[in-house]
Amino acid sequence: MDPSYYIVLSAALFTIGAVGVLIRRNAIVVFMCIELMLNAANLALITFSRMNGSLDGQIMAFFVMVVAAAEVVIGLAIIMSIFRTRRSASVDDANLLKY
Amino acid sequence: MTFKLPAIDYLALAPMLVLFGAACAGVLVDALVPREWRYHVQVPLSLVALLASGGFVVALANRKEHVVTAGSAVVIDGPGLFLQGSIVVLGIVALFLVAERRLEPGGAFVAQAAVVAGSEADRKQMRKPGVTEVYPMMLFALAGMMLFCSANDLLTMFVALEVFSLPLYLLCALARRRRLLSQEAAVKYFLLGAFASAFFLYGVAMIYGYAGKVDFRGINEAVLGSSNSKTLLLIGLAMLAIGLLFKVAAVPFHVWTPDVYQGAPTPITAFMAACTKVAAFGGLLRVLYVAFERSSWDFRPTLGVIAAATMIVGAVLAVTQTDIKRLLAYSSVANAGYLLTGTLSMNRDGLKYTMFYLVAYGFTVLAAFAIVMLVRDSDGEATHLARWAGLGRRSPVFASLFTFLMLAFAGIPLTSGFTAKFGVFAAAVGGNMTWLVIIGVLSSMILAFPYLRVVVLMWLSVPGDDTPTVSVPGAFTAAALFVGVAMTLVLGVAPNQALELVNDAGAFLR
Amino acid sequence: MDNIQYSAAVEYAAASGTLSSIWLLFAIPLASAAVLFLLGRRADKWGHLLGVASVVATFVLGLVYFFQLKGLSGNRSAEVDLFSFMPVGSLKVDFGLLLDPLSAVFVLLITGVGSLIHIYAVGYMAHDPGRRRFFAFFNLFIAAMLLLVLGNNYVMLYFGWEGVGLASYLLISFFFDKPSAATAGKKAFLMNRVGDAGFAIAMFLMFAQLGSVNYDDVFNGVNQLTQGTVLVMGLLLLLGACGKSGQFPLQAWLPDAMEGPTPVSALIHAATMVTAGVYLIARSNAVFSANATLQTVVVSIGALTLLIGCVIGCAKDDIKRVLAYSTVSQIGYMFLGVGLGGAAYALAIIHLLAHGFFKAGMFLGAGSVMHGMQDQVDIRRFGGLWKYMKITWITFGLGYVAIIGLPPLSGFFTKDPIILAAFNRPGWTGWLFGGAALLGAGLTAFYMTRLFVLTFHGPKRWTDGQHPHESPAVMTVPLVLLAVGSVASGFLMSTSVVDWLTPVLGKHAEEHGRLGHWTVTGMTMAVVALGLAAGVLLFRKGTALEEQPAGPVVTAARNNLYADTFNELVFELPGRYLTRALVFLDNRGIDGVVNGLAAMVGGGSGRLRRAQTGYVRSYALSMLGGALLVVAALMAVTLG
Amino acid sequence: MSLSPYVPIVGLFALAAAFALFSVAAAPLTGPRRYNRAKLDAYECGIEPTPQAAGGGKFPVKFYLTAMLFIVFDIEIIFLYPWAVSFNALGLFGFVEMVLFIGTVFVAYAYVWRRGGLDWD
């Protein structure tokens, strides 16, 4: 099977993630969409690793997963703190800062 | 199966290792030391770590031996060391602002971030000392920034990007007053930052697909040399650039800047404006000058348009701002444009003067935010510009200092702003980017107006009843203010030494 | 006609002996300013004395250097490189100074007239609580102005240029309680910035094309440039000069600048700073002489401005504003001179020097009148003052005779040759510019006569309770000295200074144009006499106290020929709308697109939606849009 | 490798923007408008719509905290696994590096433990 299909799949995932960031209102879901984008990148890395015949891409995917986990923790902490104050996880409600 | 273990030059890594170590120690301090002692342990610990790190940078600079180490993940070269040194020095000044506790009982940071803002418990914790986790987080961020400037492959760069971004997201949320704004700033910064870093990562993947490698030397060799589709390279480069341009706050990736600068605690805003700028441009310079130098024909027109838009939009939007922190944020956007102009000259002068500009701007902006911290009333900082009316009569000394800083931002001669702007513009003309320089000069003329407006407001209006007083700064803020103003003056009147320093830094090691 | 005889290369001699310490010239006033600033109120008692002493000392020092320079043979110049300002790489800018015949006469003008005005200001500002601050700014100005004329490269000139701009801004806004003063300061700052932008870009262009901003490198390198480059560079420099010197189309700030204290008007906005534009063009004569179109532009601006100044001057009733428009118009003559090029460069410079004397004298005289009349500035409220302030009357009168150009006072020797040179410009333009200059001379005679007669002669039209009196000696002595200068300087300078300036401005053969010297002098005298007579006849009986309804020309003139309206329409409005549009775009536009679609169809639900539309998502949308554009642009540039 | 496989990526980006615009624009047209009390409640007036987080089907914050801690510690295994596989080849150097790595994890653990992150109540 042509590995480049995986690239197309990863692009599709990335795009779905990017669109999700734009159209979803819940901060947690927005954040999940960003994670989807990161994982799309992982998929691309691993595919290219196979196409190029080097292991670097797979190692990078490891690092990306760890970084993504750390990001999850930080993100949830921030979203949680604002949720507890505002009682709403909608990103649309956070618009005191503008103009 | 045999492995060739990577050779690690620990001395070359020492400036960063010291900071990472101290940050871990700081976490332990927060875990083990009783609450009332933490501040008194954390501040000296951070300071000593930064000084030690700075010492190692100087030692490495004197060693004059440029190395690629840790399995080609990190490169220690002249510009890298200069940027690391700048980050350390600016970091120390920012640390002074963060450590200030005289202006407000307990400092600028909240005592317990988990307490619901506006609740009874929140009112109770109003006078309790602020969290001390800010110090290890600052150290992590600083170490990440230093790593970002001397990363030699895109993976290290990505990890470093996250290492310095994640603490910043949290630091933004920790303001003692106006906590809703602070938390909102953190959410926005986090979501958009993560969004941008996803682009960055996807760019890394594309470049990896194109070049088969992610280290800068390998990419440089692959550009023009690889048989792979150039589409991959261009998509990769564009997405990589987006991640970096987000951090430097270039239009249209600047949207977070005003909100975050306004909402974050002022010491953190200062820290971001000075140090993040250095790190982000350090990374951008290295990526463009080392990895993609050979495709500069591809990206210069596009990034040039971005630089032009950044200068114009930043300057024009600054004109109508009514909040001093937002004004400085838009000014920071415009300055990112001037820095991009220098960066895009793609010659040695461009590299040198961009680095010089970063340092000059860093000191000035730190001092400016130090004064913003001082102008306060019973509700905390009075950031609305209307409140600054007539400040010149209430406290002429600080109004004079702020006027001087505004003149420096406006690029009046004999301040560092002039030297720096002149340098980057001259370099850009030398690099055949004259059209960008014309836009830059026009934009700085526009930008002079909002600065002037602040000056006029301070000196030429009668103070109203609600004109806040300027608090007497504690030793920390006074030191930061003094260093910032002094460097702004020195780099304007006798920039010789600093320019020799950037000159000696030489070019990037490939 | 361009019989320029440049020595092949401009080369400055390194300074030696006493001349190597020329940096003292600007260091002394700068140090004095610093002391006055830093000591604060502690220096209130003696601050003004220090301020005066520093400038007088600088003047003496300037004289010493002048004679040193005069004693040099051959290449009369002294160049000192104090330190490398930006020493690195291909960009090399030195903190270098240059004393040559041109800068030497400017040093003497600045410090000489500056000393007198400083002394005068001691009396004028005697009752002002901010006197120390005033002298600090004043010394700062002198230092910056000296730096401007002493630099040996364009960056140094730019330093001084921005420095005098800053000092001028601070001094115009000195009475900051008056909103008009604050507004005037802002206006001056903004219009100057427009000019400065041109100057700055010109510098970058020099650097890009010639690799240097040093005078000698630039002047020697001009010949290698294409005509187009020289034209652009010159126009940009001209824009800077117009901003600083209040020339068309940037003239509107100068009359408003009269909101500052009168000594400021005399020193900065009459004698020295506003002539910096003339200095810039004269200094860059190699650039301007290298392109004929460029010279035509300069001449046109000069001619147009001198007429604008005269016409508006006729309609103003504020004594300082009339003088201000007269300054605008006289600088127009100087621009005319430097634009004509050749021998007229030196004529412009001597007119500048003479103007420094008589205009400063008249401003100080106006200050003396205001001092005696409790700050009244309306000339319709004066009259018959000659009896009460005799010294002021005589000195002002001498300045008045000098400016309208009656022999043997200075204006006759300096202005008439410019008119002559304008007539002798080849082609039909000679008639045009000569005619304009001639008309200007007549108008000048008319409005100056009006000013003089209404102020000092005719019936008294003061309000009750005013007791005009002569000013103290500290103010009248400078008046007398400046009057002596305006009487004598013209004759003394007409040949000697022209010769003195030859090394800088080039040697030019005696020209014989279409009109002889005496013909033009005769014509000028006739026109001046006409204007003078008209002025005396119309105003000898005084004037109505209230503004009279007037025809369109006078109304236009009273409204500064609608210059402000023009500026507002052309510069301010687009800027304001651009700002508004961008703010709108940033905050609303992105949401607006989103909301707009919804509002169109969803009608009433639009408002509800807008309340829920969050900014994070629109930010993300703008980032994604940006990302798409970047990717598309990169692809287009490379593959397209 | 030909250019063709990667052009769709660009196309997808374009589609993304189009889709985003379309869906944001279309949502009010097609979606059901169900307004309930909570939605219409003006948050701005400062009255909190629900009394406490415990009700309303929401989990206590503690769950999130524990989940976060789990993620952050669990994910570290990722680095232990390859090390364990090639333990012999990496030798002493690998061992020391791993100890340092786990040391930093323990620093975090100590912090969480001492600051009460593991206490349920």
C-alpha cells in the first residue's frame, strides 16, 4: 500500500482539528482538536520515517506525545480554573479583554 | 545491536543545565520548605542560578570554541551565546520585577490560584503572600528559551518551544488582582499558543518528509539538493514560520498579544515582552539563516509582506489604545515588524543588528513596565491612560523616566531605540529590502504619535482627583528600573561595546 | 548657467592644535543644561546666570575657533572624529565633527545671537516660576543646534536635527496651561516628523547607494549615481528641509509655534532652527546642483512659500504671527537662493545671517512691546507707542527698514541680489521667479509698514488701565546690539562672507544675466516704495478695532490660506479613517463577516449570536487565514 | 516521488477555511434553536446560575486532578520502554541518564504529594 495515503490521512486529520478549533465552543473540545492536530503531525512523522527509512521520525513521535501530555495537564489546569470561576467552559464567554 | 553514544560537552550545556537543575530544586523547595520561608529561599536560589548561568555563558564566550554537541541536538556558537547571555541578563531584570513585594502586600501574584475568583476565600487570601511557584516556572521558561536559541534540530526546537511556553501560560493566570482578566488571558494564550505549536509541529513533519532529517545542517543540504517534492518543503517552511511568527507576534498571528499583555500580571508581561521576544527571534534567525538560507528567494517576499503588515498594523492600532499595557503590546507588535525587517536582510549586518535591537528593546520595555507597575491606586495598577493625566506634576521623576523611555521607543537619537532602528534599517537596505525600510520609517513615524500622546498626557494636563500616585519602588523594582533606563541611555549614546559584542559573536555555526 | 567648479574631490583636513577641541562648543551648553536639570530647584536662584554664561562662553570659544580657522591656509577645515559611534561591519558611523567656513559662520550666528537672546530672556522671564527649566531647555537647544551644524556626516546632522526638534517642542509647549500652546507643540512635532521621515529615508538611500553617510563620501560619490537616484535623494532631503523650515506644504506649524515665550520665537523660530533646512540644502549643495529638476523644485517651493507668507502676513493682527509669516516668507527667499544654485548659495547664506539679526531684533522688540503692554499681542490695540518706548521703537524701526531692504541696511545687500539672481535664471522661469520675488518685496514692505505704523504710530488704541513703559536694560541692550547688527551686517558680509564660503559652496564666475544689477535694484526700490506708501497711507490713522467683513482674498489670508483645512483633508482624515478601519477590522471585521452572514438571514437572532461569539475563535480563524495565505504565497512565489 | 500526493494537503487547507466559514455561517440557519433558562440567563449580572459544582452531573475537580496526574506520570513510561528494550547496549551511560530522568519525575511527585495533590479530601 502506498504510504503516501497516510500523509493524506494525516492532512485530513490536521484539517479536521483546525476546523474543530474554529467551530467548537467548549474549551475542552477545542483543546482536543488541537491534540488531534498534534497527532496528525505524529502520523505524518511516522509515515515519513517509514518512507525515508530512518528511525528519527518515530523517536520524534515519542517526544511529541510526552510534550502533548504535558500540554494537556497545563491546559486542563487553566481551563479548570477559569471554569470554576465562570461556571462555563465556553471559549465564547471569555471576552472581557477586547478592542 | 550497537549504539554509538552521543558525545556530550557538559560545559557547553552548563548554562541551561544550571537553570534546569535550579528549577527542579525550586520545585522541591516549594514541596518541602515551610510556606513563610519559601519566598526567602526561592528568590536567592533563582538569582544565584541565573548568575551562575550567566557566568557559564561568559566562560563559554571566552572559550571561543564553537561546538555541536549532544548528538547534534544543541549547537553552541557566537550568536547563540550572545542570545543566551541576553536572555539571562534580561531574565535577571525581569526576576527583580517578579520578586517585588513592596508595592503590594504579598506581591503581584495570587496566593492560591485554585481558589475561585471573587469568592469569599478569594477575598480572604487577598493579603496572603503570593505563590512561590513562579520562580521555578520562570527558571524553566528561561532555560527553555536558551535551549530554543541554541537548538540544532527541529525536534529540540519544538521541545524547547513547549518548555518555555507552558510555564508562561500558567504564569499569565496568576495575577493577584483582576483575576478574571488574568485567567482569560491565560486561556487565550494557551489555546492559541497550542494551535500555533501544532502548526509548527506539522511543519516539522513536512520538512522531515522533504529532507529526511531535522537537523539544520541536513536541511540546508537538502534544500535545492533533495529529489523530493518541493511542495513539502514549502508547506513545511510556511507552517514552521507560522509557529515562530506566533511567538514573535507578527501580523496576522499577533491577535493574542494585546489581550495577553493586558491580562497577565505586569511583571510577567514585561518578562514576555523582553525575553520571549529574544528567544523567538533567536529561533527564527537560526531557522532562516542556517536551515533555509538557500531558499531565501522563496520566503523573503512573503515574510517581507508580513513584516510590512506587522509594522503598519501595530503602529496604527497603537494610536487608538486607551490602556497603557495594550498600547505597549501593540508597540511590541510593531517592534516585531522592525525586527523582522532586520532579520529578512539575510546578511551579517542583519543578524548583528537584530540581536542588538533585541537587547536594546528588552531593556527599554522592562523599564517601561516597571513604571507601569509603580503607577497605582487602591485598586492596584492604574493602567487606563486617562488616569495618567497630569502624572508629571505628581511625580516628575518617574514621569521624566517614562518620557525618556517613550522617546527611546520612538527612536529619538541618543537613545538605544535610534541606534537599533538605524542598524536594522541600514542592514535591510544593504540586503535589498529598501521598500520594507520605507514602510518601516513611515510606521515609526506613526508610532511616535501614541508615545507622544502619553508624554503630552503626563506633562501637559492638569492632574485630576483620580490621578494615581506613583508608589515608592522597592529595592527590586528600583534596580530593574535603573538597569533598564541606564542601558537604554548607554546603548543610545555609546553603543560601541555592545556592537562589538554582537560583531564578535560572528555568524551561526552550521 | 551651471558653471560649477568643484574641485574634483571634497577632502577635509584633520584638525590640529586648538581646533581639535571643537567638541567643547556643544559640550559646554549641554553640561550647563544637565546641571540645570539635575540640580532642580536648588539651582533656581542662579540657574539663569549659568545658562547665559555658558552660551557667552561658547560664543567666545566660537570666535577663537573662527580666527584659528581663518589663520589656516589652503583647505580651511578641521575634522575631528571623537569616537566610532557605530563602528561595526559595513556600516561605519563616526561621532565626527567638522568645522569649515560654512559651519563656522553658523556657529557664530547661533552663539552670538543666542547669547543676546539669553541675556534678554533673563529679563523677559524674570517673573516666571519656570525660569530655570526654561534656561535648561534653551541651553539644550543651543547644544543640539551646534551639533547639527558641526557634524561631519548626515547621522550627526540628524542627531542635532531631532534634538532641536525636541527642544523646540518642549519650548513651544512651555506654557502648558494654555491648551493652544500644547496643541501648537503637537502640531509642530507632527509636521516635523513628516519631514524627518523624508530625511531618514534619504540617509538610508545614501547608505544603500554610496555605503556611507559622511559628507565627503557622499559629495564625492554623487557623480556616480543615476539622475533618478539623485532626484529621489534630493527630494527626500528637501522634504526634511521643508518640515524644519516651515516651507510649503509643511508651513502651517511655524506661526502656531509662536505660542512659546517670545525669546523662543526669536531664537528658534526666527534666527536659527528654522533656517536648518537652508543649512541642509546648502551643505548638500553637491547633491542639489547635480540635478536640474531638483533645483527647479526647490526654487518653486521657495517662490511659492515667500508669496504665501507675504499674503497671510498682510491679514494677521497678532504681532508675533505677522512676524512669523514674515519669517516663513524670508526663508522662502533663502530657499529661492539655494535652489538657484551657483553663486546664489552664498547669497542665501548671507541673507540667512542678516535675517538672523533683524528678525531676532524685531521679535525681541515685539516681546518688549508685549512686556510693556501686559502681554497684549493685537496690533489693533497698540498705536502711538513710540513716545513711551523709545529704544524699542528705534531698534524695531531699524529692523523694519532692514527687512524691507532699504539701503544701506542689511536687507538691501542680501535680498536684492537674490531677486537679481532669480531674474537671471535662464528661460521663462527666470521672469516667473524673479517676478514672484519682486512682488514679495513689495508685499513685505506693505505688511511690515502696516505692522510698524499700527504699533508705534497713529492714535492710541489701548484698553484702559494700560501703562506702556520701556523694558529694563537687560532687555534693551540686546535690542540695541541686534539693531547694530541689522544695520551693519549686510554691507560687511556682502563680499567678505561670500568669499569666505567659497571653499564649501564652490567658486563661481561673475555672471552677466539678462538684467543688470542697477535695473533690478531700481525696480525693487520702486516696488518697495509703493508698498511702503500704501502701508503708511492706509494705516497712519489707525485701524478699526474689530475685524471687518472682507472679500474672499482677505478671508482666505486670515484663515492661513486654508492650510490647516488642507492638511486636515489630505493628511489627517485618511489617517484617522485608516485607524478606525483597522480597529474595526481587528475587533469586528472577523466577527463581522461571521455575524454579518448570520444577521442577513437570521435577522433578530444576530444580536444574540454576537453576544456569544467569542474572540478566541475569531483569533484562531485569523491565524488560520494567515496560515493559508502564507502557504499560498510561498507556493505562488516559487512555483507560480 | 511526484508532486501529486502533497497537493491535496494544500487543497485541504483551503477546504478547511471554506468549511469553517460555511459551518459558522450555516449553523444559525440549520441548527435548532433551543433556548433554555440557563442559556438565556444573563451571566453579567453576577448571580451564579447553579449553586455548586457538585450538582448538575459534573465531576468534582478532584477527578480532573487525578486524571491529570495519571497522564503526566503515565506518559513517562514512553521513555522507559525503549531504554528497557536496549538496556544492555546502552550500558552505564543509559542507566545514569535514566536515573536522572526518573529523578526529575520524582521531584514532581514529591511536589504533588507534599502539596496535597494526592489527598482525596
